[in-house]
Amino acid sequence: MPDYPPSAEVQALKVVAMGGGTGLSTLLHGLKQFVLTSGEETPQGLEPYIADLSAIVTVSDDGGSSGRLRKELNVPAPGDVRSCIVALSEEEALLSRLFQYRFPAGEGLGGHSFGNLFLSALTAITGDFSQAVKHSSAILATRGHIYPATTSNAQLYAIMDDGSFVRGETNITASQRRIVELRMAPANAKPLPLALEAIEGADLITIGPGSLFTSLVPNLLVRDVSKAIANARAVKVFVCNLMTQANESLGLTASDHIRALYKHARHQFFDYALVNRTQASPSLAQKYAEKQQSQIEPDVERIAALGVKPILGDYMVESLHPKEGLVARHDTQRVAQDLLRLMMELREPHVASSRR
């Protein structure tokens, strides 16, 4: 863990957030509010702010619009990257709505999102998916950098608890068997050098929230990424999911999630784990129970036994999703604040007594 001088007054942080899906874009919404961009006035006192924010995003999705574009155009899955671009965008009104717009019908167009098509077109023009992401981020004026975990057209393979192999993320999540191990093809999928540089220079690295095997683990399977995280001087924090997920984490506790990440990374690196302690309402609990899902158990003693310091917080909010109805979501503002407060306390040990 880095040794920060207690005299530092302004907490300028370099932050790397890793994951995919709804979880990562939700976290980025919260972190974005603390990013100080060029020309903005530097805050006074001890309040932390983010001088550089980077998101490293999984690109292994093979379903829906992303999957169709992968098969037809041989590009990395753009869907999670698109959501992160929108999450970090300054233009959250019209341009963001345009990027998220999904065509309801049309031969060949039905089901595609405009942002996915835009990223795929830019990839064809530039010849490089990472450049397409960079240019798209510039157009939407993102308050941070977005790096695909790899530009390889990687695919996931899962070994299930009955010894069978399941190929492709969509088939893996649809399987009724428990995932034992996840693998990536090609096994030597290369990371972006800029992503490795961001990890190396980070003050704080977060992994999660997100689907354990299809959003978090895939980033760790990319060559050299896990090693870079383990060797980085940064404080490393696991942001735990709120609920178990069908076919991915049913019955797994918070510490089980960490063990699964360690197993696939072949490195142990977390310093802290942010774990929710808020209880779901009866109606929300019932809805998830109907799908055999439940809240993830915050087994703090087992987390601590792994050498990881648990931080319990009230991180769950209940919100209405236009298609899914009542859902559990992270309180993105509170998670971001607690992450930055943690960094402030590590740099200013005498402030630690003020922690809740």
C-alpha cells in the first residue's frame, strides 16, 4: 500500500475502475462528479478530487446488438464500452440519449443501439477499436478515459460443475450448471498499453460491481492485467455486488467473490472490500427470491481472513427500472464518497477518527 505524506493538502487522485455492464457504468456516474478537468479551479483544503479517471471495460459480450456486431463485423463487443462512455459524458442530455437509442424495428437494424453502430463504424474507419472508443469519448466530452480490456475479439469458455464446457457469454449465463472456471480465447489476448500504464500509475484501483464471471473475471484473464494490478502501488478495492445472480453467483458470499477473482487472476491484491449492509425491502427481496436470488452475505470475518479489510456501508437503493420494475442498485454517490474518503484517511491518518 502506498505511503502518502501526511502533509499533502490537496488530494489529487488517479483512479482506475474495472468491470463491465451496469455495475461499472453506475460506479462511473458517481466517480465522475469528483473529476476535476482542465481549467477548473483546484479545491482547497483536504477534500479529495480525481485528477485522472480511467475505466477498463470487458468486451466479451456475445449477445444482443453487441453479439451481432461481433459476428458480422469481427469487432470487440461495444455495448459495455458504450454505456461507460455515456456514464462519463458531459453531454448527458441529447447526445447521451442518442448513443443509448435502440432501434425498435427495421430489417437488420431492429435491436441495435446507435452507439454500438457508431463505435463499429468508427472502428472500420480508424482500423482500431481503441481509437474508435477514444474518438467517441471526445465527441461526448467524457470526464475520463475508457479502455477496452483488449482489442482482441475474445470469447469466453466456462468449465461447469459437471465437467462440461460451455462456449460464449450468452450460453454461459443461460446454463443451469454452476461455473467452476472461466477461460478466454485467445488465451494470449493482449491488453492496451495505455490501460497497463493507467494501472501502473493509479492511486486507487476498483474492481466491481458487476457480474462476477461475465463482467469482472474477463478483465483479469487478459494477459498481464492481473500482474499489473498486483504490482501497482495503488490501493485496491473490491466493490461487492448487492445481490446474487442466476447462473453466476447463487449462494456465493462476499468473500467467495474475492476468492473467485483471486483464483482466476492467480494473484491476491485487494486491500479493502466495500460491502453493503442495507436490508432489502420485503417486496424487493420477494422479487429476487422468485428468481432464486438473494442479498450477498457480508461475511466480514472471512473477508478479513483473506487479508482484506471490509468496509460496511449502506450502499443499496431501490429504484424502478422501465423494463425490469423494482431493482436493487448501488447508491453511486455514497460509494464514490466512501472510496475518496478512504483515500483521504490513508493520506491523512489523523482524520481516520472521523470515519462513521
